[in-house]
Amino acid sequence: MDSSVHFEANASSRGSRMRGVALAPHTRLLLLLALVVASGPLVIPNAYFYDVAILVAFNAIVCVGLNLLIGYAGQISLGHAGFFALGGYGTALLTTRYGVPPLVALAGAVAAVALLAFVVGRPILKLKGHYLAMATLGLGIIVSIVLTTEDRITGGPDGMQVPALTLLGFAVQGERVWYWIAGGALLATVFVVSNLIDSPTGRALRALHTSEIAAEVVGIDTARHKLLAFIVSASLAAFAGALVAFYSGFVTPAKASFLHSIELVTMVVFGGMASTGGAIVGAAVLTVLPQVLTVFKDYEMVVFGALLMATMIFMPRGIVPTLAALVLRRS
Amino acid sequence: MDAQWVQFVAGGLTVGSIYALVGLGFSIVFNASRVINFAQGEFVMIGGMSAVSLLIAGWPMPLAIGGAIVVATIVGLLLAKVAIERARRADVVTLIIITIGASILLRGVAQLVWDKSVHRLPPLSGDAPLQLFGATIVPQSLWVLGATVAIVAALTWFFRRTRLGKAMLATSHNKLAAELVGIDVKRVLLASFGLAAALGAVAGVLIAPIAFTSYDTGIMLGLKGFAAAILGGLGSFPGAIAGGLALGLLEGVGAGYVSSAYKDVIAFVVILAVLFLRPDGLFGALRGERV
Amino acid sequence: MTTGRAPSGLRVERLAKAFGGVHAIDNLTFAVQPGTVHSIIGPNGAGKTTLINLLTGVYRPTAGRILFEGADLTGMPPHGFAAAGIGRTFQNLQVFFNMTVVENVMTGRHRLEDCGLLPTLLRTPALARCERESRARALELLRFLGLSGRADARADSLPYGALKRLEIARALAGEPRLLLLDEPAAGLNPTEAREIDELIRKLAGTGTTVVLVEHNMHLVMGVSDRIVVLDHGRLLAEGTPETVRDDPRVVDAYLGAAQETEAAHA
């Protein structure tokens, strides 16, 4: 198409200047993350901190997935802990009751949760805003109550034991081994989710966040895309839940609690919406914070609640995007 | 079996009245600000716990109740002023998370101010159970039902006859028009939160003798009050009342005849059913979104 | 308009849309030949935007049919209309403000892209190639519309006139065979409006059918092959610009007022 139609030649803004290094932002994140994970053992002093790092990684996996749903697709879920817990319980049940090998059980549990998300997602995602929030909340609590009540199957409030994860016949034990597993799982998650975001599908999700009508009108099946984001984020939550189950050796209904769902949303919102790096930062800060605050254990809820409110009132886009914007404005 | 049925109905109506009061709080705030205040349940908790404290401090019962309501109202006004007013133009997700943060903060503060144990308020007219229609009913139940009726009547008078009440009603129908007519919408927002907090506190004070109170009773009561509000149609006052009573009855009958372990699930199944089947609730007060 | 021809272009048959008791569109029938420029005019409230919404699946008709290139699209969701090759712009801009300019246009290509879920998740070379092509085509379109200087700027940094052009670029990215423009010249100064005029002619020249809703009579009379006049949701008149301009009913209902506004602008 030649430009025989003349439009006023508007002065070029700084927008089209070439970036210094030709690396996509998500590749940069992946490399940075790999660097952080690889250098971990050099700085981590003892087993306690390895434990914290592992928990950060597992929470980050859930948050990256949840961020896809909340930050990119613009939906909300106040019941994601339900998916997390079901991943753990599914794994526990398959291994203890049916003798399924651990890795297969993990895959099976994640697949089952993905299926559940598919079945539940279709009707639920027709809702918007407050109503979607309440529906996901309700579902999460129902899962939590069922897990607590059906004690013959789930072991009730005390939960169930989970046997050790075995890879190629060797039992996975010890915090160092788990550190690499957690780090690797997080890197794989970030790889997959970043690819999803940097693709036509990712743009479709971002589009429907801003204007569902305009998205539909360019041919995006918004219902299907919302469902995709929902299923992916639910599956990632289940994946993390299963890994946590293997790591800690047990599952309890508390993992499905409303409070846990809120913690997860807080991590995403605090770290940064529509920012994969932000989700990881949020998970890191809010996993480490309670550990730091064990001295002030009684103040945990106050700090948490205040943090949540302050972030949403003063930095509604979350820490990482707000800081990034500040840095950009200076340069 | 008749006596048992009356028992379940009586219990259901009692707890249903509490849900109705909490649900009213949700609807009032929603009408003024389109915000669903997840902290609504905490006002119930603050009401009950404050009354306990004031009683222990030596205040006579009526003053303790009044004081508790005042405390909760102040907290409600603070929440509106500090958080909601500032974030008025934020999107839905942001507002939801702010109120959730508020509820966690309030619970955390409650844990520090009070403790984690369960407390009980003495009932308003003694413990001796009454026999009505073959069922055993605690006198406090009658107080709950009676107070709820009185409050509903008072609210109806408030919204129809007082300037502030009419302003609140007008704002709920059409905020822009209300502003154009000179109604101070910010004041309406504050008043709504204050009123919702007061209602929650009353509910807390009424139910504490029966169901006890502790720093975390707010969560479930809040959620169930919300279920009541949307069952009747979010924003509708008669809807919140009908919804609350209906939910209470469903729980009472369900717990009695089906399974008491799953009693709490009923409220959430109700939420889901309403949202999927009839989002406007039984009394459908919501208008849809414009394309 | 004979019906015995091979099916092509847009056909609207006895279309109706009621909102409660209000008949926004009532018993509307007309056809648009492929490759022509068809304008829809009428006073405010005549139902023009409702008609565009019906023609893109945003509203479901309460009666009647919509046929495009022989296929019955009635009742399909908007993405179904898009898949059939219909694109549109909006009167109230619906730009994707959370993306860059070029990403907006790349999103417009959605119906033509089918990269598959697994290649997406693993970022196969095929997907990377898909993305590169998509970006290249988007940049071409931006060049065509004079926006290439701002390709990587965030969409919310653009001025109003540029945003209107961006929406057109996005709509064109899907290579539509029918393009519906809802008041493309609204809010533009005379120079910008002239540019839109040229753009529409160029598009019609490439074989794209253009349906235009506009108040700017100068633009409408100059660029249209045929004009449909709506009044209170009904067809008031339909014909060439000359016929419509001289139709006494149209002058009565609409053009009298429009010409006054024209005089004010001149």
C-alpha cells in the first residue's frame, strides 16, 4: 500500500527510537530471574533461608498465573486458594489411596483442576466486577468447607499426609534439591506465561481488559479467552499446590481458606498488575514479611491490612509498575 | 415433628434477622457508592466486642450497647473518610481490595485491642427459655426479632421523612441528578457508612448473647449478610430483609433436616445460585450496564 | 436492486430492534453493493449507531435478517461478524489504551492469525515468524495512516485526531471486506476531515465496501455512491446524493437543519 493519502506529518515522538539492546522485556526478566536463582546458593546461609526461598518460589508460581487473570485479562478471583489446595489434595489422594507414582499424580491433579476450572469457568466468567468477585469467593469457601467436612476422604481439619516426591526412583529430599526444583519450576512458569502474554493471545487478553466490545469486534472470542486465562491460572495454582504438598509432606484445608486467597491477591496487587516481574516481587515481599514479622506476630494482620489498603489507595498499579514509571519519568 | 419444625423456624428467623441487618448495611453502602464493603461484617464484631468491654468496665447495659454502637459508627465514618472517599474513582477490583484490606486491618486491630478468645454478652432479659407453640425459644430471640422490626420501621421513617434520608435515597437512584440538585454526595457517602456501621453494631450486640462474639466472627457474618443482600437484590432494602430472613430459614431448616456440617455452605450456594440464575435478586433493584 | 444476482455485498431485510417499548430500528430494508461507499444519515436519535451495532453483532435484532456475501449472520456474536470480514470504528473511541500504537493495530489482525496454543506457550520459531509478520503489516498500515512515527508509543499519548486514525488502522488490519465507520470525522478540523474523505475514496478504490455514519454533509455528499436516510428508526429515503438532497421529505426532516450547521461551519 503506497502512502498516496497525505496526512499531516506529525513530529515523531520518542516512541519509535530503537531500544539499546534488542531484547524483549520478557527475555530480560527470564535471564534476570535465572541469574537470581543460580546465585541463590552463594548467598543463602542456612536451611531456614532455603525454606523461605522455596516458599517464595512456590507462591510466585501461583502469583504469576493469578496476575495473568487479574492484571492482564482484568478479571478477579477471590477463591484461587481453592485451586491451590485441590492441587495438593488431588496429589495426596492419588498417591496415598491409589498408589499412583508421584509425578503422574502431580500431572493428574493439575489436569483435574484444569478440568474443574473449565467446567466452572464458563458460567462464572459471564459475571463481571463485584459479582465475579463474590462468585469466586463463594466457590473458594465451598471448596474449603468440603475439604474440612469430608474427613473420611480428606482427613478433615488435620489434613492428609503426602509421600515424598520421587524422581527416577530417588526420593527428593533436602532443601538444596528442593531449591533447584522450585527455582526450575518458577523459571518454566515464567517462560510459559511470558510467551502467552507476548503473543496474539496475550494481546487479545489485554484488549478485552480495556474494551470487551472492541475486542469482540476485531474477532476476539472474549468468552473463550477469559476462560483460557482462568484455566491457565487455576492450573498454575494447582501445580504450585501439588509441589508444596510434596515439599511439606502434608496438606490441610487451611490452604483453601479465604484468607489464603486474599494473601495471593494481595501479592499480585501489591507487586504490580500486568507485570510478571511485579507478581514475583509481590510474592517475595509478602512471603518474607510474615517471617520477618514473627517477632511481631500479633501485628501481622494489622500490617497486612494496612499495606493492602495503602497500596491500593496510593499505588493502585502496584509497586513495580509505579516505581518503573517513576524511573522512566526521571530519565 | 411439628415442635421441631417450629424450633428450626424460630432459630432460622432469629439468625435471619441478623443477616437482614447486616444485609441492609451492604445495600445502604452500595447505594451510596457502588462499593461492596467487605468490612461490613467487622462492624458486627466491633459492636459485640465493644459492648463486652464496656460492660466489663462497669457501664450499665443500655449505655454499653449505646457506646458500642457509637464506637462502630465512628469506625465506619473513619473508613469512609480515609479510604473510600479517596479512592472513589478507582475501578472495581481496586475498591474491592481496599475494603478487604480494611476488614483485615480491623480484625488485626481487634485482636490487639481485645484478645482471641470468645466472649458472651449477657442476654437482655435472662436465660430462662420460653415455650412457644411447643418449641423452646430463648427470650433473646424475641429481642432480636422485635429490635429488627423496630429498626426497619425507624429506617423507613428515616428514608421517607428526614432530609438526610431522602438525600440518601435520591443519591441511590441517580447520583448525578442528586449532585445537580445540590445534594452533598460526599456527606451522603459518610452518612451511609456510618449508618451501615451502626446497623452492624446493633446486629452484633443482639446476637452476642446467643452466638457469642470474638475477633473473627465478622467474616462469616459479613459474607452471609452479603448473601442476604444479593438474594433480595443488591440495593433493595425490603430485599435485604426478605433475603436475610429467607437465608436464615434455609440455614435453620437445612441444618436441621439435611446436614448440620454443611450449614455454612448454604449461604454460598445461595450466592452462586442467585448470581448465575437471577443476578438482580428476588426484588431486582439493579439496572444493567449501558453499552 | 434485483434479487436474482449472485449474493454479494450487504443485505438488510426487515431489520428491527426494540428496547422495551422503544423501536430504535423498525422494518429496515436496504442493500449495499460491494465496492461502493454507502452513507447513513439522519437526525440525532434516528438509530444510526444502533444500526451499526446491529450490523456488527453488538446488538441482536428483535426481527429481520442481516446477510453478508450470501451468509446469514443474524444472531451471531460480534466476533462472528468480524470473522465474516466486517470491521468497524466507534463513535466513542474504544482504543486499547493499555497497549502501544502498533500493538493496537496488531490486535486488529486477530481474525487472520491462528497461531495455536502450544506454539504460543513454547514460542516456537513459527510463532516468532507469525509475530514478525504481524508487526510488519501493522507498521505498513500505520505508515498508510500517517502514524508510523509513533508506532511504539503508548496509545494514550496520542491526540484525538490520531486516535481516530488509529481506530481505522486497527479496523483495516483485519482486512475487512466491509468497513463500518461511525462518525469518523466527528471532532476533526476541516483539514483532518478532508484526509478522511481521501482515505475513504482510496479504500473504496481497493474494493472495500464502506458504510459511513456521518453528520458532516460536505463529506457525505462528496464521497458517497448512495445514501440511506433514517428517521426515527425507519427508512426515510434511499438513493444517490443528488436524489436524496432534493427529496423534500429529507429536507424537511433533516437536511434543512444540517444545511444551517453547514453554513455556520463555512
